[in-house]
Amino acid sequence: YITSGGTSEVEIGAVTGGWTSFSATLAGTGADNPGTVQGLTEDQLNKAVSLYYSNTSSFQLRVRLFPPPAFNATLTDTGRNILLSGVVLDFPGCPPPIPPSASPSPPPPSASPSPPPPSASPSPPPPSASPSPPPPSASPSPPPASVSPSPPPPSASPSPPPPSASPSPPPPSTSPSPPPPSPPPPSPPPPSSSPSPPPPSLPDPCSVDRTLMAPIDFLSSNVLYNNLNGVGPTTTDPTQILVSNVGSTTPTSGATMGMRIVSDSVYQAHKPNRNGPNAKGFFVLNIRGEVDTILNFTFVDDNSQDPVTVPNFVISIYDFDRGCSGQSAGLRNKTCDGGSFDLGEVVMAKSSTADPAQGFDAYITSGGTSEVEIGAVTGGWTSFSATLAGTGADNPGTVQGLTEDQLNKAVSLYYSNTSSFQLRVRLFPPPAFNATLTDTGRNILLSGVVLDFPGCPPPIPPSASPSPPPPSTSPS
């Protein structure tokens, strides 16, 4: 596939099931619609994508409009036109194709009785003019197969996209020899136009020694500052959240550490008073409806406030679900039958492949029963998205000992040898579709607890080691 590269307004990602997604990002008007299939303006090329196929009689396109229709009942009265053609577009970086009429005509017959010299006949194009296959890097890599716990049954883990989803070069036996005189199509897109995929491979999350994880406990922490991006609740504090006594760098370390959270300038909260540790042991971050924000987390020494490197730790994220409005309370279900979906969470993080300094080494969900959709977003982000509806009644009451349903809405990220990590958070539907999103929000629930996902045996706490046998009772 090819787009206009760095100026493209088409976001490229990966969706569970092997689909590569091409999504609109900016607004348009009827005035910027293309009037013809070729000769597009720069702005029109920035909204286009071309897919190259070979040796097939058929292809599939999956189309949807967003926000998903269940978010807004009035979407049933609206629609969009999908415009297709079989024309090669003149994207920047690829020379325009030469129309057949521009190819040189053979010279007229010589007036002399002798035949024209051999050099006067047109030579066939050199072999190098045959179409080059797209480089492997131009297609998004599938999410890693190791995301599911091991050893679960094969059917319980999300299947990675099949290798056939990436473009493969035509087999040698089907390419014409010599190449026909017709002009070749443009060269494949440069690697820079392709999205950054999720890591190609990750260690089995069940192989991580979870007894080595830093003991992080927000229940016993203390809030020093609580004013992320200046939105409060304590507006006189520095523009950050800083908590002390969240744990220690290792299970045996005596020194305590804190955590500092700083946001970009985009962050807004719907209810900022919910930010910070709560009485159930969660660290809560409240996000307003229209926000797409990056949050930077850093572990710091409780005394000096300097960053401290943590050898091993886990960040667990809970309660990925969507709201559901318009249903009777007694009829509420995960698919929001009879109602309409409301906001849902998308939390993104970078792997250690995409960000060696502060990326995660592995992640784990509950596998085939998980309600968290995993994908890839341009820029090296791995996305974790809510798919089904939830209610307040199914929210976790503690950070550990979750029900099966609560585990299906959770994900754990394993990190090593870093003092910081990033999370990018946004709610969907996207903000431009509904102005009332500024009046809504969601809570993102975090902990530093190892979750007991199916397929991974629970870690054995040190206190569970066998006690020595009692002294012998034989007579002296």
C-alpha cells in the first residue's frame, strides 16, 4: 500500500483478525472532494491510499464509520460515500506513470530497398523496469503471538494475522519474460510511510518471575502534589501528581520510592478530585471525553526526588469497558442490546522494541476470553481498547482477587530496568463527533499488582515456603 507519507491524513493501524486499517483523521468539506480519479491536488492525495494486488481474482474490504453506530442513534440517518478507482495515483516520491501513448513510435520504413539497420528497431525495456515487490517493512507486523498466557490451549490465545496478509512478491513462474513494453507501475512506498508495528516477538509473560516484581502498593502511599497539568484538585500545587511511599525497588530493598506523573499540555480531567490513590488500592487517573493525552510516569527516591531505576515491575490496568445508555437497568448486558454505547477507554503503551529506554517487555491478558482488543497505532504505540459494555456493579473492588469477568477487562504490562514509562490515553468516540464529550469522562484504574490470569500459575509468596519439620519426639 502507499500513501503520501509524512503529510498523509490517513492513520494506519492494525485490528484484531489480520486487518490493516486506514482511518480518516481530519475534517473535510464538499469543496475538497476529488472531481476526477486522476490529477489530484496535494490535499486530495493526502486523503487517499492505494493498495497493490497480484495474482488474485478477488479481494475484501471491511468498511465502518466511526464513532461506531451504537454510540449515537442518529447515525442510522446518516452515511458516507466510499470512492474507489483502479487508477495509479501520483503520490509524492513515486515518478508519475508514463501513459502508453507517450511510448516512442517505431521509425518509418526506410526509402532505400535495403532493410532498416537493426539498431532502428525499438529495444525491449531492460529487465530492471519490471515492478519491484513491496518491501516487507511496508506492511504492519501483526501483534505478537506471545501476548496470550502460556500454556493455555491454542484456541484461547488471540490468533495473529496470517502471514498471507502482508504483500508477497509475484512468483517467478508467473512474471512475463521478457517484460512487456507497457510502462511499469510506480515503485513501492518508502519505509517511512508505514506505521510502526508492535514488537515482532516478546517473551512468554508466564515465564517472567513475578516474585521479583517491585512491591508497589498505592494503598499505603501519600499524596504530596495533585495538580496534573494545572487542572486541580489542588491548583496551588506544582503541575504534576507526586505520591510518596508507593513501594521499594525490589522485594528485599528497604528504601522507599515515590511516583511522579506529568502530562502533556492536552490533558484535561472531568472530575480531577478523583485523581490519585484511592481507598481500594488503585491509582486513578480521570480523563475528560475529548482528550488524547500522553502521561509520563517516573519512580523517584522518596528523599531526594531523583529518578530511581526499578529492576522489575508490573503495571496492571483494569476495567476496560464502555458505557451503555438507554437500557432498562434490569436488561443491561455487555452488547448494550436496546441501548446505545457510550464512551470507552483506549490505553496505549510502547514496547521495549519501539522504545528501548522505557518500553514494556511483555504484556498479558486473559487470552481468548479477553474483552480487550489489541492493535497497533502509528508511532510505535500498542493499543488496548474496550470492546463491550460494563456497569458499576462489575467494577473491581480490590486490586487483586478479581473475578473471571474482571480479569477479562484487564491487562498487565511487564517492565524491567527503567525508571519511567509512558501511557497514552484517549476515549472514543473521537471528540469532533460530539460536543457533549467535554461534559463526560472515565476513570483509568492502575496498580502495581501481579494479576492471576488464566494459564499462568499464581506466584508463590515467600511465606508459603514449607516450614521445617518439628523436633523429634523420641525419648532422650
